[in-house]
Amino acid sequence: MNSAAAGLALLLTLLPLGRSEATQRFLEEIVEQKHAVARDATLSIRNVDGSVRVYGGNVPEITIRAAKKAYTVERLRGIVVDVKATRTNVTIDTIFPPRKSTWSDRSGRVEYTIIVPETIKITSLNLVNGEVMLKDLRGGSATAHLVNGWLGGVNCFGDLNLSIVNGRLDVAYDWFEHHKFSAKASSVNGTLRAILPRHGAVALNAQTKTGRIVDTFGLDPGGVGDSGRVLETATGPQPESSIEMKTTGGNIRIEKSY
């Protein structure tokens, strides 16, 4: 494991949050680390409030940039970005300090930007409130769960298992590559959306219990169930890859990327 190269910067800016908070100072601290890892290393991430954006690339290392944000110095310093890294496994845990009382400062969020080998295996990525994006992963796998907000898998040609409770979940592709992958997207109340290229073939299974399916892609209407809540079809002949979308109380949209 490489030693962590941590660079810290404290920036003061005005945050326009509303009349009662317009005069408060917003604090930001940047934490950066880089670790050499194997191409098939495993990664787990936990955050509470903020965002996690993971980008895959042809790189032999993991680069972590965490922007901690809070209203007070005490609160900011109490937020801990805990990274444990070996060549085969990396864990990133975000620890927020407990509130001392009902009236104590409850601000705080961490925004992650993480660059990883495109073949990495993300065994768990958990965020309570905010945004999650996975982009340009290939050949590996990723499991991610979000409670409230937006979750997106963009041009990921590995096995995805993505889930949300409330908000929106997008699985988007600008093109299809010629190797097998699968993407599973599920929600309780959130909207699911598949954005797919015009050319290429992928098997599609979409189901909603109480919502509706909107197909702007123009798929074979013969694959739609009588209730309008089940769609089993393919975007082309002989698909090798598959996308499965299931929601309890949300809607599903199928759209063209171009």
C-alpha cells in the first residue's frame, strides 16, 4: 500500500441558502489520497450526506478526492474520511460526529470524486442522501444503494446491481460493447429510467407493481403485459446482455440516447 498523500485546503465562501442562512460562512476542506491497487481489487464506500462519483479508467491506482463541507470549524473537523487500503481491497468510511443537542450544528456533507481501475469490483456503495454516479466501468461489478436522491450508472459494461428507495435511478448507455454484461435496477418509490442507443441488442425486463411503463424507444408493443406494468422484450436480435428494472410504487421510462 502506498502511503497516503493528503492535501488539505480550507476555503471560505458564502452559501446562498436562504434569508436566515445567507450570512453564514460555509467551510470546505479537501482531502486527497492515492493508492496503488490491483485491477481486480475490491472497493466499498459508505457516506451519509453528499455525493459519490466513481469514474473507471485504464489506471493502476485509486485516486480519492473528498470535499468535506460544514458551517462551523468544529463540525467540519468532526467529519472523518477514513480510508483503509491494500493492493487488493479499499474501504472508504465517512464518519459524522453526533449532535450534542437538538440545537447543535447538524450541517455537514462529503462529496467524493473517485477514479478507479475500470475492472474494479465495488462490493458495496451506500449513501443516505444525495447523488451517486458510476461511469465507464468495464468487466468488473458494482453494487450501490441510495435512500434519497439520484443514482446513475453511465456506460458501465460490467454487472450492476443498483437500488434506491426514493428519487430517480438511471441506467444509461451511449453505445453497446460486444461482451456480456447485466444491469439490475430496483426502487421502492423512485422512478427508473433506461436510456439506450438505437443500435445494438439488449434484453429488457421491466416491471412495476403500481406505477406505469412509458416506452419512448418504440419497442415491440407485443411484449407489454395487459396491465401496462410489465415489459419483456429486446432492443435487437440475439441479445447477449440484459437490463432488469423493477419498482414497487414508481414509474419506468425507456428512452433513446440518440
